[in-house]
Amino acid sequence: MKRLILPLLVSCAFAGRVRAAESDVLTLDEALRLARANHPQLHASRAQTEASTARVAEAKAPLLPQVTGSASYQRSTSNYVPQPGALPKNIPTSTSTSTSTSTTTATSTSTTTLPSSSSSSSSSFSTVPSYRAGITASELIYDFGQTTGKWDAAKAILRAQEENEQNSAVQVAFNLRSAYFTAAAARALVKVAEDTLRNQEAHLKQTQGFVEAGTHPEIDLAQARTDRANAKVQLINAQVAYDTDKALLNQAMGIEHGTEYEVADAPADVVPGEDDGTDVILPVALKARPDLLQLARQIEAQELTTKSIKGGYAPSLGVSTSLTDGGPDLGNLAWNWSAGLFLNWQIFGGGITDAQLREARANTAVLRAQYDLQRQQVRADVEQARLGVRAAKATIEATHEAAVNARVRLGLAEGRYGAGIGSMIELGDSQVALTAASAQEIQAVFNLATARAKLLQALGQP
């Protein structure tokens, strides 16, 4: 089959926002670059990674010194409100009076009566000001791994999210390659339809001459015109399919753009190890598959969370200090300083720590089961992708042989028809056989490209 050779020309601009390539030809490398820069799935994954990074800082914050400042201004009444039993009604007070005599000292005793709960008290709307400003600092010393465990778990979750971001990149790259190869195959099929139409037009011209010369019947001319019309329909359908596949390719790139460009013919390169057995290339996949590594990081995070929950059985120890300045007048404030050591220990919390510990252990068991299941899925993916590549290679050889023989058959049919010993039916059947064989050969070539893209995905390669 005559291969379609396209020029390598890409011109893509970023102006405020990324736009689709406006050049005549879009290459696979340019399509991958656009997808990695614009696909919403990757934008979401990057934002999730940023959120996980922020949560690591949130988990670390309680381990750092905590400093708070406060200031207040208040006006309030100072009316006395007696409380029953707060003070006795009569408080004796004594005063001593000394006389000038050398032997006599007189002491007089008086009684002060305070308002009782039953006596009336005076009230007023007069207010007095109160100012207060202060700063407090505290530091957690040790809490038996409760806070450090949460911090370590947050860091493990961040690593899991980074693997998830990589997994999104692998998925986007596979979808892009698959859509690209589909569009490239559709473009090649348009070329086949164009070649078929040209052949049918040549056959029609030849048949028309034969009919006018009286060497062939009128039915041959009608058949030739029908074959040409069918070839036009096939070309229209091929062009519509090509434009549709380019629209899907735009979606795979994450861009909004028309289909006024061409797709270069770029079958995928050979994947290292594609001819090896599953047991040979499986270790590569197990080390690189981001979905499997993500589950491993989640298990690590859950184990660290379990460790932090165990610290809830023990107390937490910390220190604090504060400095305040306050009073009823800004020009006459009094300061105070204090420092303390605090120990908090939840003696009984209704069994919440036990319940949290059981939940964490169960969640770990779930993740371990998911990891084992995904490990088996990785092996199945590698096996299927490797077999797909092998089958596609074998198909290419067979379809190429069929296309070569179909061309020979059409050449013989055209010679026989031109010599007047062949029929129009034979010629039409030969043309249909060549069109079908060419389409199969093209499809086989791009099936191999898609199979290799699938193998890259199975190996965890973006």
C-alpha cells in the first residue's frame, strides 16, 4: 500500500489562553503537549495535589509554637448586686483612742451595716471603662505521637495524591494516543476512498469509450456509473468520519477548536520489551504503575493514622505563657505575666478511641485487599496489552499480503476488461476487493499503534 507521507509542520500559540494548533498538520508530539497543558482532568489533579500539600502544612501547624494576641475595650455599670449569704449584715470594726494619762487606754467599738439581700440597693446607668491587651504563647511538648502521626499520615496522603496525578497523566496520554491514531487511520481511509473514486472515474471513462465503439453493452456503462456514485458516497462518509475523529481528538487534547487541520501519519514507536514475556516486563509495571503506588501510599497513610489514634490513650504535655496589660484608664494600666505547664489526659471518652482504632484497622484491611486486587489487574493489563501487540503485528503481515494480491487482481481485471475478455462484474469486484484490503491494511497498522499505546499505559508510562 502506498503510504501517506505528511510534512512535519506545527505552529501553536499561547496568547492569554492556550489555543489549538492552527497549522496545516498536527503531529503526535504536539497533540501530547497540548493535552498535558490543557486537559481539565490534569488541571483537577494538580489542584488536588496542591490541596494535599496545604493539608500537610495544616497537620504540622499544631507542632509549632502557637501565639495569639487580644485587645478589648469595654464600658459597663458597676452597680452592686448583693448575693444571699455572701457577707454578714454587721461587720464589727474597732478604733483605739489613747489618752494622755499614763495608765488608761479607751477602746470604742462600732458596727458597720452592709446592705443585705433583702435591703434595697441603689442602681445607676453610669458606666466605667475597662481596657485590656494581652499576648499568649503555647507549645506542645509531647502527645505520644498523636500530632506527629497525623502529620506523617498527611505526608503519605500527599505522596498518594502525587501518584494519582501521575495516573491521570498516564490515562490522558493513552486517550490522546488512541484518539490520534483513530483520526490518523481515518485520514488514510479518506486517501483510499479518493483513490477508489479516481479508479472508478477512469473505469467509467474507459467503459464509455467501449460502449460508444459498440464493443461493450450499455449495461456496463450503467454499472460503471453506479460504481462511481458508490465511490463518491464512500468518500463522503470517510471525510465525515475523519472530521468526527478530529473533533474527538480535540476533546482528548482538552481544547476547543475546529477541525480545520490535518493529522500526521505517525504510527507509534516500538515499546521496549514488547516482544518479551509477561514475567519479564511485569516488574517494570509493578514499579511504575501509579494506581498501584497510590494504593501503597494510602496503606502507609492509614497505618500512620492508626498509630496516631493509639496516642489518644496517653496524655499530652505542653507549656504556655501570657502577658496582659489592662485597667480602667489608658494612662494607668497594670501588666501581669503568667507561665504554666499543662497536662491533658482523657480518662474516659465513652470508648471513642477504641472505636476509632477499630475503624482505622478495618480501613487498612480494605486498602490491602484493594492493593492485592489492583496488583492482579496490573498483571492482566500487561498480559492483554502484550498479546494485543503480538496479534497486531501478525495481522499487519497478513493484511499487507492481501492488499498486494488485491492490487494484482485489479490490474489483471483491468487488462482483461480492456482486452474485451473480462466482464464489468469482474472489474467491479476486483475494485471492491482492493478497497477493502487497503482499508484492512490501514486499520491493522493503526491497530498496532493503539496496541502499543495500551502497552505503555499498562506499564505506567505517560
